[in-house]
Amino acid sequence: MIHVYTGNGKGKTTASLGVVIRTIGAGKKAAVIYFDKGGTHYSERTILQKLDIPYFAYGRDRIDPVTGRFDFSITDADREMGEMGLKKAHELIASLGYQTIVLDEINSTAALKMINEEKVLELMGQIKKESPLTEVIFTGRNATDQIKDMADLVTEMKLEKHYFYNGVRAREGIDF
């Protein structure tokens, strides 16, 4: 099945990692591909390593180490790394070695045109045709209607209130 976790609310990555934990708990294999999430400050990667869950991170570290500000620019390097992530997704799906694969932030990466949406839709077609027993979770804001239409499950995370808007910065172990 293809899951899509999208929307402006918090919890898309967290929900997908919950499915990964369930998969591992059932004695099966899972992997995570991070799109547009370079850098080493994502705390969940420590536990993925401890649980021997393979993950692959593609993208620049967008957090300035001095100011803590986020870099919203999109560069050719971003597009190249997006393509690398797509290639890795095709490889993992074709391997048939995983019950669950998370494609974290692929929705937003496609919406921002770092990767071509048509290539994402082709990937979804590959999953349905070649890997019907693999659960693949697409996370990120702004999933397109076409991506949602091809999915078997769509969950919209709705933002109602967030401490960020009161000046609270992202907190280690909670937000990253």
C-alpha cells in the first residue's frame, strides 16, 4: 500500500517512523530515505542506527549552524540530491527486501520542483506493479492531487496551533 502523510501540521515524519518501529517489532525490514534533509542534527537517526534500520539522507543541511536560520533557497545541488534520492527509492523498492520504506519529505520536494512530480508518479506506478507487498510512505507538505489520487491511504495533518508562532525554536529530541 502507498501511504501519504501530508498537511501543515506537525507529525508526518513521526507517524511514518512509528510504522517503521512496528515493522521492525514484527521482525520485518524497513528503510528510510530522507529527501531534502541533509545534516546530522536529526535525533531519530541515532535510534535508527541502534535498531540497524538503514537510512539514506539526501539534501543540504539547511540550518545555519551560527544563526539557526533555515535556508529556503533551491539550488542545482538540491535537484541533484533529489534525483539521487529517487534513484535510491527505485533500488530499494525493486529489491523487494523491505516491508516498509519511508520516503520522508518527498511530497514537499516534488511540490518545490526539486524533483519532477512525473518521476514521483512513475515511482508510485512501480510500487503498485512490482512491489504490492511493500508499504511505502510518502511524507511532506503539499502532496499534489495526483500523488494523493495514486495513494491507498492519505492522512492530512492539520495545523491548529504551534508554539513556533510564539517564538519557540525547534527543540532537540522533540522537533528534530
